[in-house]
Amino acid sequence: MTTALTNQAFSTLDPARFRLKVRSVLIAGQILAGLGMGATLSVGALLATDLSGSAGWSGMAATLATLGAALAAMPLANLATTRGRSWSLAVGAWVAALGALLAITATVVRVFPILLVSLLMLGVATAVNLQARFAAADVSTAGRRGTDLSLVVWATTVGAVTGPNLIAPGNQLGMWLGLPDLAGPFVITAMAQVAASLIYRVGLRPDPLAVSKAWAKDPSSGDQVMVEDRPVARRTAFVSISLSHATMVGVMAMTPVHLVDHGASLVIVGFTISLHIAGMYALSPVFGILADRLGRIPTILIGQALLGLSLLATGLGSENSNWVIVGLILLGLGWSASTVAGSTLLTESTSLDRRTRVQGFSDVMMSGSGAAGGALSGVILLMVGYDGLSFIAMALVLAVVSHVLFWEWRGAKMAHSKG
């Protein structure tokens, strides 16, 4: 694949136009996928309660979706290695579309285990979402790698904000099609995922991973910087991505419970989570630019500072809904800075022959740490309350900062001794 590209299309490929095309395709795919997924997890929680007969199963929608993302991360990464990004992203979107159709089947036949399997398959869309940000960095120059990656992360905002508003229209569509209540939104999900799959397969030609490998052999043709394998930097990226995600999920997951227990209305709860999601995605290009101009490590530390301020706000102001809202916004911003800069650092500190598998492993760690953070946060909330949860989560922030500062100090000391 790479050889054919190098001998034929590579010589006439305009790097700037190709990069723009890759970004545009990935952003379009992210928007479509987000429109479909924005409503289905909420509807999935309602269906889980309905089909199981118990509200205790409602949390399985998010849990299984997270598990599905973790299970799909490495297979999709391996597929990207062997067949390219376009196949990997397209196949993941197709699996999510089949999951949506299976969810519709579950509502029709009213069989709860089928719904559980469908939620697991729908989680693959999250794995595609995560892998798409790495695909954006495949053909980026070193000076724009963080910015390009962050623009694809930003595209998630459209689906995250618009998707939940499609629940009612989706339900009406389902009724028009003769489907049971709550099945309609999954029709929109299936159509959106199929459309995203087609966009990935058609739009990502030639494949950005193949182009990246070709440019690595001829750096002058693509204005590329040769990537050096740096284990210490890669370890720092792993730690910042996974622990920041665990911090975000743990506190975010318990915020609605805390607010409702303290008399907040569902409107306040929804408003708080919406602002948190906006913090996660809407300003990601800002952090991408900072990662490119200030550096990856400084931006990770900025993210940790924002997470620390967030936890102080939710911990010290746990009895005041306004402070909780401020804390959740800062929580999203801190996650965004750490994830964008960490993902950029991970990409450029891993050699091309290992990159996709390392990125897949990072996504497994990210999803797994988020699932662990969400599961443990409920227990911690019961034991020490919401303020206690915030202060305990501070330990994860301190762990990231300590790791970064130690290895930066050690690296500087080794460089000084060699000099």
C-alpha cells in the first residue's frame, strides 16, 4: 500500500491540501458519530430500567459502553496497523451501527440480555472517537500536531450538545416506523454511524497512516519531523491521560447524585453537566495551540492545575451549587488540556512501526481507568461524601504532577551531566 503510494500518488500529493482533507473528513465523521451517540446512552439507561424491571440496572448503559470501548481499542489499533486508518475507523462505526440495530431488536422483543450486548457494541463508537484524534496527528507537522489533534476532539462538541436534543424527534421517528417507545433514537444512531463509516472509507484516501510512513522515508516531501522513540515521554503521556480521565469520570459521575441529594432540580443538574461537557470539548483547540507553542509538558501541567482548582471548588464549595458548577467547568477544561497534550506527546514519542498499537493500549488504559474511577467514586461518596471524594481525587492530580516533575528533573540532570 505504502509502496504504491510512494511510486504513484505520493509525488503529486500536496501536503497542505491533504492535511486539510484529513482534518475535514475526521471532523465530519466525529460530528455524525456524536449526533448518534449523544442520545443513546441516556435512552439506553431508560431502556435498561424498563426491560430489566429495576432502576438498579440503569447504570449498565454507561458501564457497558465504557467496557465496549476498552475491548475494541486494541483490535481497532491492530486493524489500523494492517489495513490503515480508514478501515479501522469504518469498521468500528459499522460495529456501533449494528449495536444500534440490536438495541432496536431488544426493544421489539423485550429481551434484556440483547440490550446489554447492544450497549457493549455501541461502546465501540467511543473507541472510534478516541482513535480519530490520533488519526488527525498522523500527517501533521510537529508545530501543528497538537492543534490538528485538538480540532478533531473539538468536533465532538457538536454531537455532545446536539445529540441529546434528538431524543424526542428520534422517538417520533420510531413511532412513525411502528417501533416501540424509545427505539427511535437508535434509528438515528444507526444511520449516523453508517454515514460516518462511508465518510471514513471514501474520504481517507490515500490512507493518512500510509502517507505518514511514506513521508517518514522522505521528510522533505511532507515537511515531517522524524519521530524518535522516547520511552520516558511516552510513560508520562500514559500517566497524564489515564489518571486525568479517572479524576474527571470519578467526580463527574457523582455530581448529579450529590446535587439531587442536596435539593437541586433536574434542570440545574442538566445545566451543570452540559457546561462540564462544553469544558471538555469546546476549548480543546486552545489547548492544542498551547501544546504546540508552549510545549506538551507545560500544557499537561496547566491541565493538572485546572483539575486541582476544580477539586478545590467542588471540595470546599460542595454545599453551594454555584461552586459545584464552577468546579465541573474547570474539571472539563483540565481534562481537555491533559488529554490533548498527553495524546500529542504519546504520538510523537512513539516510532511509526509501533505507534498505532501503543495508541490502542493508551485508549485501553484510558477507558479502564475511567471505568475504575466511576465504580470507586460511588463507594467513596458513601463513605466520605462529595467533598471527601474531591479531596481524595486530588491524590491523582498530585501523582501526575510528581511524575512529570521528577522525570523532567531527572532528564535535565542527565543532560547536564553529559554536557
